[in-house]
Amino acid sequence: METSEYKDEYFCKIYDDNECVGYCKYYMGPVETNSVYIEYIYIYEGCRRKGYATAMVKELQSKYMLLWEYSFTELGRMWYDGLVDKNVVK
């Protein structure tokens, strides 16, 4: 079976009450898998630890299968491990 490397990129800002609190970049995985790779989620420093990045993951996960490359910053790794511990992602 041949796999398509369809990589449409998406960049979105994350808002709370009309205030931008961060942004996310992700791209589509192979078409036949209905999946996305999250390249990064960045939340502005004053807005962190309020669930915005987790909400973004949940939103994407409600529409797509998430694929991870597992290359995280140190803070990103702790955040991701927390998502696993809380069964948000597997």
C-alpha cells in the first residue's frame, strides 16, 4: 500500500476572551489516516499553566488522530508527560 505524504500546514492563534494567549502550528499526516502532527504549541509566559495548550490538544484530538514526533523542549516534555499521566493522550 502506498502512503501519501500530504502535509498541509496550519498555523492558528489561541484566544481567550478576544485576547491572544498563544499559537499552534500543525500539519496533516497521511490523508488516509486522518491524522495531524503538532509541530509546536506556544503559550505566552503570563498565560501558561491555565490549560490553553491542553485545550488545543483536546480540540485537535476531537477531530484527528494525533501523531507525535516526541521532540520536546524540557518544559514541553513535562507538559506532555502530564497529558499522558492524566490520560489526555496515549
